[in-house]
Amino acid sequence: MQFNLKIKAFFYKNRSKLLKSLLLLFVFIVCSFVLLFLFRNALLNHYKDKYSQHYSEKFKIDINIKNAEFKGVKTVLLNELFIVDKQQTDTLLSISKIEATISLWDLLKTHIRFLSLSVDSTSLNLIKKSNEDNFSFLLKNGKTKNNKKQQGMDYALAANNLLTLFFDVIPQNLTLNSFNIKLTTDSILYDLTVPKAEVTNGVFYSQFSIKENNNQSVWQINGSINEKNNEAQFKLIKNDSLSYFPLVNVYNLKTTADTILVSLKGFDYQNNQLYLKGNAKLSNFEANHWRISSKNVVLNNSFVDYSITVGKNFIQLDSTSLVRLNKIDLKPFLKIDFNPSKKVTFNLNMPKVSSQYFFESLPQGLFTNLDGIKTKGELEYHLRFMMDTQMPDSLIFSSTLTPYQFKIQSFGEENLSKLNDEFSYTVYENNRPFRTFLVGPSNPNYTPIENISTYLKETILSSEDGNFYNHKGFNEFRFKESIAENFKKKRFARGASTISMQLIKNVFLRRNKTIARKIEEALLVWLIERNRLVSKERMFEVYLNVIEFGPNVYGIGEASKFYFNKLPKDLTLQESIFISMIIPRPKWFMYNFNSDGQLKESTQSYFNLIGGILARKGAISVEEQQSLTNQIMLSPQAQGYLIKQDTTSIESLELQEELNNME
């Protein structure tokens, strides 16, 4: 109470001085705005010249603006803006008129925020050819003054600046008239045309067309932007069934959807990290790529509720995110660390879900053998992957699909238990039917497993899948080794298929190498092995009777006759090792021989390796191992295929590489 009385007394005593100070401040503000109004055009042209010169020198371009002036108090008018690449002398960007309403106070702070914006007749001409390029220089960072190496990018700060700029630049009221972008490459011309786009009080709508060479698609886009809450929503709708997304032919990928909805629910930058939340939705999404599937892949409904964290040197999709594919929910986690080395961590979890929902939710066109399958019970899935690119051998990988009271009630397009009976098998070459034969007693070349040489069975198990009788279709250790090896060599140098997977690939699937085929292969193996639809012994027997052993040689019955004119039960140890050696590349068996018809000296290492494995298993004696050589005698029919020259071939080098992998 006493303090308040002192304050009142102070103001009463000094009221005259305070009034004078307030008056002077008011006069100063009024004069400042008067001066700003009188010299606003000079100030505008000062900034125009300053930034034009700065970016012209930085990117070696010419920036020309015919006229820049204020129209009224807060409206800026720019006429005939041109940006020209000095090296190409082509006009990169041209705009006939820009009319923008800005805050004078923001202009004084050199921070421009548009209150409204109108742009007329915009043309952006991009060229990216093998011998011509007029825009890549804009994507390169400028050099520092002392030419010192710049530190790594701060991803959080860069993303925050980009989002802040977006909400600053896009005003609540925008009119875009006659907007056109052209991109010319060596083989494709893209042409995007927007007749008119409007944003009114943060709500926008536009229709645009895209030409990709001679193909044209028409789309509608609408949504809203709320700069106060940093929220945005975009909805893309196709106008006709033939509309595909642009920029796809470069990667031989075609994608489309009836509706695409993407929203940002806000972002927050604190403690050097950027946090983003939002969601996205696809309706009747369709994709086509030869590496994905030979058919169009269709996903009726999908939804993503994302939570993303961006740090100084990492980007992370948080585990609170949700992915919904038709009737199943997935919980993903993805983190990419960039410093000091690139490290990728990916986890994917599917909580318990009805097994029927799971199979019904698989995208159409991916897994034709499973179409129409009926099941009961529940399934749960967990995937864990982590790899440091500097230490690929230390990667972590595990994948587990767990059943709960799971049972197959009826098969889909393919009867997975047909392996138990005689069936017709068709061989495909270049995705076309090549040959069909029966797998069973009706075929004179069919050989029951008890009539096959023990040597052959043991050598093939040792070379192809030593743990066949113990695993349930998959060998995670070999799979991890395969990922590491292929990453280090930057190509597919080593596979991880088990005998179960090779059998399923041969009997139920085509040879086309697609992602869909590999996933379908894994699902079919899981269904057969987990549900014990076929015994291990029967799977091995069928495998030996259907796989390729040479040019138009299928099954061990034909292989024994072709190479040695014998029955499978009479094959020797050396002959068995040779047959196991050629399984990865059976059509190229002849490249392993010298011109005199003898196996090349390099193949002895393979014989020694397999002999050592068999001896350790007790499948052969020590004496048999010590006396083992690569001496075999081919039948006249097989000798007719030999290459009559002694050269080092690519195939022989690949054989040695596979030998190193086995070691």
C-alpha cells in the first residue's frame, strides 16, 4: 500500500516532464513515418539494387527489373522481372508483373512479409541435358570468403528456416495468373500450366495440367494455409483415370491416386531440434514399376499420422507415428544419422491383428498366389534393422512374424500343399513358358530321395543351405551377411536364399526379380514351413527334382544322365561336388573347364572347401577328404558343350567370389 502511494506521488510530481517525453516520442514516430513515406521508393530501390547485385554475383546471373515503385502506402509494384543465366544466355525466369502489399515496419527491419500478392504471366524455363544445364548452379552453396571447408549442414536449422520462409512468403491472399514451368531433358519435356490460382484468407484452389512429352494429365488442388498456427493442408484430386504423377518416366515409375491429402499440423523449433506433426492420406493409390511388380500395385486406402524430429545431424520418424494400410496398423521408426558416419535405424511393428485382415490388406497386384486365401487366428510382426555405413558387418537385423492360433481354412489362387502330390511344373525363360513336365512317379526321370546319392544330398545341403533341417525357412545370419556384402560391393553380389525359398521361387513364382516376388516368396515359405504343409524331406526331394542343372536340364534324374550317364544313386563324391558347384549358374557350367575337358585348377579350392565341411559333419571319412581331387569324366553329351579355349572368364571369377563368400 505504501509502495503504491510512492508511485502515485512520483507521477504527480513529474507529470509535466512525462507528458513532454510522450509528446516528443509521438512526434518522433510521426516524423519517422512521414520520412519513410516520402522516401519509400528510394528505400525500395536501394534494397532492389542491393539484393539484385548480391545474387547476380553469387550465382553469375543477370537480374533485371524494369520498374519498382510503391503504389499507395503499402503496395509495391514490380514490372518485367527477368533472370538470365550469363553462361547460357537463356531466360531462366520471366514475370510480367508483381503487385505485393507489405508491412512498412517489416521493410525497415529488412524482413519482408507479404500481406497480399498478385503475380501475372510467370514463365520458368528449366533445362537439364547432358551438355546443357541452366539451373543446377542455384542448388550449390557459395564459397566462404576464406575458402575454408564449410561445416556439415545443420538440418534442423535449415528445415526450420525453410518452413518459416514458406509461411512468410505465402500470403493469406494470393492471385497467380498464367503460371508456366517447362523442364527439358535429353528425352522428356515436362510442361506445367496453371491458368489461375487463388488464395483467399488462407484458403486456396487451383486446377493445373501437366504434359509429359505427348501425355497430358489434369489435376485439381485445394487446401488452406494458416500462418499464425503454422498449419497447412493440401488436397490433390485427379480429373481423369489416365492422370499420372509427373517426373516418373525418369525412373520408369508410374504412380497415381484418386485423392492425395497432406497436412502439416504445426512445427516447433527448440533446443536445436525441429518437431513436426501432421498426416497424409491416399485413396486408390496405384503404382507400376518393373522392379516392384509385373502388375499394377493397388492400395485402396492408406493413412499416415506422422511425428518427425529433425536434429542438427539427424532426421527421425518417431515411433509415435502410425501407418494404416487398408485394415492393418503399423508402427514405424526410422532414424538417419549423418555424422560422424551415416547410420540407418529402422523398426517396424505390427500389433496383433486378425490374420484375415492382414491378408486382405495386402496391396492388390503384389501377391497373386495369396489372392482369396482364408485364415483364422491372429498375426504379429516385428522388424528391426540398424546399419552403420562405415561398419556394415556389424549390422543388426531381425524379422519375426508370430502366429496366434493361426490356421489356413482355404487356399487362394494357388494350392500350397500341392507339393505333397504329383503336379505339373512349368519352366519360364525370359518370363515366357519354356518347358512343362510332371513332378512325380509318372515322369521316368523323377527320383525319390532315397534313390539319390548320399554324397549328392550332403554336398548340396552343405553348399546351399547347411541348416535346412533346423530352420523354418529363413536363415537370418546369412541374410545379414548378404546385406553387408551387397552394400560393400554396391551391387547384388551375394544372396541369402534357403532351399525352402529356392523351391518356392521355382514352383510358385516367376523368375522376374521384383521386390514383390521376394516378399511373396517369404510369405509363402512362412505359410508352408510354419503350418507344416509339407515335410522337410518332401521339400528337399521336390527341390532336387525341379531345379535347373544345365541347359534344358531340370531335376537330378536328367542331370545325372546328362553329365555322367548315370543314375542319381550312383554319383561319386567328386561328381556330386561338381553338380553342387554349378547350381548357382547351371547354364554356364562349361566355363569351369579347360580346352582339354578337365576342370580348371581354380575349382580345386571349392572341392577342398566342401570336402572339409563334409568331413567335419562326418558325412565322409578323413581318407576320402585327403584323397579328394577335382578329376571327373563328363559324358560325351556334356562334353559337346565345352568351350574349346582356355581363357579366364567372368563366370570363373564369379565362382571364386562365391567360394570366398562361403568361407
